[in-house]
Amino acid sequence: MNCRVCKKKAVIAIPRHNTAFCADCFDKYLMDQVRKTIKEFRMFSPDDRILLAVSGGKDSLALWDILTRLELDVLGYHLDLGISEYSKESTEKTRLFAEKRGYRLIVEEIESETGATLPVIAESTKRPPCSACGLSKRHLFNRAARQYDCQVLATGHNMDDEASRLLGNILHWQDGYLEKQFPALPAEGGLIRKVKPLNRLTEKEMAAYAYLNGIDYVIRECPMSADAKQIFYKKILNDIEKESPGTKQFFYFGFLERSQKMFPLSKETSPPSENCKMCHEPCYTDICSFCRLKMKLSPFPESSETEDTPITFITPNIS
Ligand code: AMP
Ligand code: FES
Ligand code: ZN
């Protein structure tokens, strides 16, 4: 199999585009896809500082590399969830990646924030782990963005993540979630602008990019989300894709085209009705869901006035 562009030996086939690339042409293709996404959805302004949520997996580490190559101002943020060996490896790989390249990284621990690791939180609050995890990430990502003067939050969600999420949202007609499933969401209600620059690239393409660029990432899946429906939906979509290449992309991008008509994004940014009485982060009720989660773990939490925000390490100095 040869590269469709330069005829050298191909390293990756991309059946949905009926093409194959050598390493150099694949790199150009992938960078073009990210540039196109950033431009099309107007993800960044020239003066933006980006808070990039980095899990230690292939997508977010690769995105860090890509955004840096595009000369954007990026600050990495990793949340250590305290999920035994999985989190140890994730934090270690993220930290090593940042150190080797001299990238700026903030690491926070869910245990320092709540007094408990994610498995303990899930057990004590009887919440599904992924729900407690998502809630905590949303809160802490947003807080970090404000603290470090970042105007936009970027995550490494790829096309497979987005298409499987879309399938789940449609199967259950989750209108509220469908409305929010756009790769660039404006700042709203005190919450920072959010973008997903990898939404045009598949899991396989991101793994190939990581491999070709020597990125050492966590391969195993989170053990707490091992039975998540998302994995099942990904498998179904991959089975369909095998039979009929291009269907996944058609499904997801077909939705995005229609969603702008179905759910037009408001240009106005609505202020939050109030700030949380405990942590002062924006929220729509008296007490935000993250503080309510903390209260379930410890019924008498300290007042936020006396709380520090523990940060385990930062590499190198943030300017
Ligand atoms: P996932 O939901 O695990 O597929 O992750 C999707 C994206 O969320 C990743 O690409 C990261 O950008 C971000 N993310 C997930 N887990 C973490 C974490 N522990 N710390 C920081 N960012 C994360
Ligand atoms: Fe959130 Fe596993 S990463 S539950
Ligand atoms: Zn709060």
C-alpha cells in the first residue's frame, strides 16, 4: 500500500477517505484537519490562553503537542482522580511528558479537594463513578481556567468519542445534551468557553499520531468506566464503519450541520443567577453540585474562606 500523495510506502490507511498516507503526508493531513476545525468553529482568538485538560491518554497528550506546534499559548491541567494504579500512571505520564518538553502543567488531586478518591466518592455518595468524575472535572477545570487567566478550555475528545456520545444521546432523546454537543461552546453562565479541536480525527488516527511522534501515553482504559455504555456504542459504530466506511463521520457531521438549525447557539453569554455560597464558583442554585457532593462526603465542610487550593506541582513557572 502506497501513500496516495507521494507514492512512498504508506503507514496508515484511512478507509473513510479512501486513502492512505506515509508518515510525512499523514502528519500534514492531521495538522490540516486540526487547523480546519479551529478555523471553522472559531475556537481561539489570537490573545487566548488555553487551558488544556490532559488525562495522560493519547488524545490530550497529542493535542498538547499539536497546539504547541501551532504556536498557541497552552497551559496543561491534569486532575489526579486517585483511581489506584490507573491514576498513578496517568499522572506520571502527563508529568513526564510536560517535563521533557518544558510545557507548563498544573496538577490537582481530587482527594485534596474533597477528602476522598474517586472510588471512595462513588461508593459513599452512591453515584455512578463517571457522573461524580464528570461533575468534579467540570467544576475544577472551570475554576483552574479562571485562576490561571485562561479564556478557553480545550479537551482531547476525538470523533469516536463524539459520535458514540451522539448515538447515546439520540437513542435516549436527551435533547438537553444534544444541544450541548457542539465542538465549540461559548462561555455561558460564568462557565468558560469549551472547544474540542480533535473532533475531525478518529481514535485510530490519534493513536497513529502519538506513535509516530514518540508520545508515551496511558493505553489502558479507566477501570471505573470499563462497563460504560459509551464503550458499547463505540463498538457498534466501529462494526458499522467496517461494513460501510465513512458512516461514522457522516452521522456525526450530519448532526452538526443540522444542529445549528435545531439548536442555534446563543451569541449572548448569560450570567449565572448567583455564585455558590460555599466555593463562590458560578452556579444556578445556592450551593453548586461539587460542594453538595463534598457535603455528602463530609457533612460539616470547612468554609471556603479558610480553604487553600492545593496544587501539587507546576512545571515550570507560570507567567
Ligand atoms: P475521556 O472522557 O476520559 O475520554 O476524556 C476526554 C477528555 O477529557 C480528555 O481528552 C482530556 O482532555 C479530558 N480529561 C479526562 N480525564 C482527565 C483528567 N483526569 N485530567 C485532565 N483532563 C482530563
Ligand atoms: Fe472518570 Fe474513569 S475517568 S470515571
Ligand atoms: Zn460550590
